[in-house]
Amino acid sequence: MKNFNPMLSVLAVGELLLTPRGLFALGRRSLRSVRQQVKAIEEVGGEILAGSREVLSPPAALRKRDENAPQKAD
């Protein structure tokens, strides 16, 4: 069994945050995460929009009845 050395963890975090390469990798990972979240939100928004159109539009039978009704002359 390996011994746990907390200094190795601190050094790994320091390397990630204090070197240009580490900062670049962290920024790339953050940007990828944000893009994935935006894509998920867009998909949910599309589903909500499609569902609301379906709920708010009048039924087909009602539309047919309105189309066949005589037009009033003003």
C-alpha cells in the first residue's frame, strides 16, 4: 500500500495554477465545460419551445371549423 503524501497534491495543484501550461489546460477545460452546458441549455430551450407551441395552438378540429365558417362582411 502506498503512503499518502499531501505535499504531492499541493505541488500538483500549484503546478496546475502557477505555470502557463497549467493555466492554459485549466482554461481549455473550463471553456469545454461551458460549451457543453450551453448546448444542453439550448436543447432544453428547444424542447420547451416545441412543447409550448403544441400546447398553445388550437386543436385541428377547431381550426377546420373556423376555416369553414362564413366570413363576416364589415
